[in-house]
Amino acid sequence: MTKPKILTVVAALPDSGGVATVVYAVQNEVNKSGEIENDVVVVKYYDSWFKKIIKKIRGQKIEYQDKRYVQEVQSFPNQRITIIQIPSRIFRKKNRSQERMAYLERLFELDSYDSIHAHYYKDYTKTVLEISQKYHKKALLTIHGSDTIGLNNTDIACLNQFDALTYASNFLQQTVTKVGEITTLQRVISNGYNDQVFYLKNQEKTRMNIAYCGSLSDIKGVDALKQIFLTVAQQCPKYHFQIYGDGPKKADLQAFFQQHQLQVTFFGNVKQQELSDAFQEMKVLILPSKREGYPCIVQEAKACGVYVVATDVGGTAEALGEIGTLVTRTGAFEAEMALKVVDYLNGEQFSAQIISKDHVHNWQKIAKQYVQLYQELAK
């Protein structure tokens, strides 16, 4: 039997976090298994100079070309990744789905693939289904989290055109099936972590940092950090406070902490190795999210011995395991989260070593589940 060959179509550039973490970790492990061949193509749009002017006048968000990949099409054969950056024009002869299809047909022998895999519903759903129908290939979609917002019966009909759906958590599957009946093959395949990067390096190391890691956006509930950090600082003044990540809420958070004279260090976006090093000195990770699919950061932090206090939303409970604290995001939940952090700092029920052994799934285990699914679809 020949190896099944998979083409993954995404909008997430390497090292962009979120969905990208899953896409490239799974691709790497699947290809290493020797049982599957997996190519990834990234299709990104950026605004032409004329469209930038129009958007600026209208006050709309401008999409910039990523300067790391300045060519229109850039290929990394050794990694089996191709990046396409297309200028988004005011007037187009084709719609975006047709445009993507034309690029993919020019760059790839689409008939040589067994399955076409899309990550994140609505990104390139139409393109993947069109390829599947034209070339008679299996179509697979992975649902990650915020792509379930606002689903309706039309979306359910679209999802049922796929040969298989995978969800990052049981919560996401339940969210989708509440909207309507899914008749196609379904699997829950959670996210994992890189155990070559995230692991406990020194269990005796003193941990004095309390931190948040993630996007500084409304959906992540970062406004809650204001009250949580202030309350914890008042009761446990010896600890240091840190924020890793970037986003639209950054300036507001910086101004607030400066006004209240609380020293909070902002690190911006960091690479995985840097984050792992930071985890070695972190006592508690705080995640006040409004929505989550299956937060990889929980697995990564716990593998390094960090205690996690998070809001009980989405698939967070599935990622957290037995050790950690969940807080219901209602009413004065900020005070409740701060109380749980203080209780842990004062009581410390678990050692870093015990935390690091609790409920963690590395990418090798996750990739095996994708390999099984790809093989099943190829039969």
C-alpha cells in the first residue's frame, strides 16, 4: 500500500502561534512517522497600495505582506511548506476561492493527493471543497475554537460536505452538534505540546513569577488581569508579574499598571524556547479567557511545572487535567481568580515535578491519531 499523501491548506504562517502551532507540529510529526506524506500550503492576502489608501480613508484594518516571505510564492521543499502571498485588489476577475484554486493548480499536482485538509472553518473551506469535488479527493476539516462562533444551519450543511471533521476538544464538538446534526465522520483530536522544548529542567529552581501568556485581545479576557494582578500583589508582594504576548489591549494594560504603580514586565511575542525558559521561573499562569477551543499553553506550562489558574470556558477543563484551578467566568470572577492564586501561593499543594507529570499529550501522540484518520480516509 502506498503512503497516503495529504495537502493541508491554511492561512497561518509558521511561528504565528494559535492554529499555526497545531498545523506545523502535526505536519512535522506525521512526516517523521514515515507513514504519511504531508505538504502544507499557506495562502495569505495582503493589500495592494491602492487598497491600503482606500482602507486608510475608511478606517479599516490594513493587511500587510509578511516581510519574511517577500516573494509572491516561496517554497521550502525540505519542510514541505509553500507560502503564497497574493495582493488583494479592489477589482478582481475571479473571486478569492477561484483565485486560490488557480494558484494551487499551477503549483501542485492536486490529483496526486489522497486528501485535502483545511484548518479553521471559513478560512479556506470553499477552496478545499472545490478541490475535493473537482479531483474526487477526500476533504477534511479541523475546527479549532472561535470558528464555531455564530454557526447556523447553512454552516452545518457545509460541514456535512466534508468527509471528516476533527475537533480540538469535546466542547467544540458539542458546540457544533447543538446547532444541527452532523452526519459525516467526526473525531476529537486534542492539541498537544512539544516535549523536546517544554519540560521541567530543574525542579529545585525558585519560582517567583506570576504571568499571563497569550494574545492581548478581548476574546482572551485580558482586562481581568488588571484587578487580578493588583489583588495578588497586595497580598503576596514578593512575587513578580509578567505578560507574554501582544495585541490591541497592550497599551491600555501598560497605562493601567503604570497608573497604579504596579511593576509588570511586558515581553511581547516570544519563541517557544524562550517561553519554556520563562516557565522554569514561573509559579502560576493565569488565563482569564472568554473563549477557548483547547489551549496549548496549558499543556506547555504544566509540562514545565507551572500551576494554572484559568476560567472554565471551552475546552480548558480538558486541557487542564487533574491539577490546576478552574473559575467560573461570572460575576466578580476576577476576585475569585485572585483568591485562588493567593491560596496556591500560600499553600502550594503540588511540587513542580508532580504538576509536570499530570495529563500532558505530546505531539507524537496527537500525530498518531491524525495518521490513523488519514489512513482510514485513504481506504
